[in-house]
Amino acid sequence: MDIKNSLTYTLSNGVMEGTVNKIKMIKRSGYGYRNYGHLRCRILISTQLQQLNAEPVRPLYFCDEAAL
């Protein structure tokens, strides 16, 4: 069933995994931040820049299995 769903729906968690990886890299490189606010600002700026450069996502439409 999982294989059929993966071929039917083009969903992926790759974008979320990439964002989590970027946050982990920022945490590693910013070990000496004085407070949490600076770290939070850097993460927010980084993710917003990533969203600005992203390609438009095509809409996802779900349909009944009977129609397939």
C-alpha cells in the first residue's frame, strides 16, 4: 500500500528535512551566541531567504481511489 501511495501522490518531506538540517548547521556554527534571541533571528532570516528563492509549488489535488 505504501508503494502505491508513493506513486500516486507526489508528496515529500524533503523540504522539511532540508530546513531541519539548515537549523542544525546554524546551531553548530553559532555555539557562542550570547542569547537565544540572536540564534532565533538567524534561523528566521535563513528560512525566509530560502522561501524567497523557492520555486513555485504546483497545487496538490486529491482524488478518490475509485477514479484511479
